[in-house]
Amino acid sequence: MFDGFTEHARVNRRSERPKQYRNPLVVAQEWHALMADGGLNQADLAHELKVSRARVTQVMKLLDLDPKVVATIVALGDRLSRRVITERALRPMVGTPVDQQTAHVISWCGEPKPAC
């Protein structure tokens, strides 16, 4: 039975939750761990996650960024409250010189932490 009040309450509960965004480099690290732990290749992982092999390649390619850049972005954490960094912004940085990668990250996140 449809109860307008119940439906309205369900919608309100959903809208009260703050939107969270995944850190693309954390996702890439998780997928890398799944491949390593499970002995999977990219095609197997794509099948398991129900995504295309091209999608797995796109995400995994993010790990080709400079290790300090990766560490700085991963240090932001996961489940971000806003889109601090996006996969779409990171993809073109792969293969660029480290100083350019660092400059982009500083413009988005501020100076890298010394621990990184």
C-alpha cells in the first residue's frame, strides 16, 4: 500500500545524508590490491566489478602518477565531502613531468605534507 507520508519520509532521509565522493586514487589502490590478493588480471577484475576492461585500465593508470603526488592525494582520505580531486582532472597528468603534477596538486590541495 502506498503511503504518501512514508514515501516522503524515505525521500527526506535520503536527501539528509551528505553527498560523499570517492578519492579516485584510493579506488585505484583498492583495485590494485584486489588484483594482487586475488591473482587477477585486469580482465578478471573488470568481470568481477562488472565494468569494462578499458575502465579498469583508466583507473589503474592513475597509479602511474608520481608516488609523492599519489601519497598527497591519498592522504586527503576517502569519502570526501566535496570533489577536491577528480579522476577526470588526474588522467591528463599521467606522464607529465613531476613538477607539473606537483603544481596541479598544490593548486587543488595546498602544499604537500612533509610525511608524504
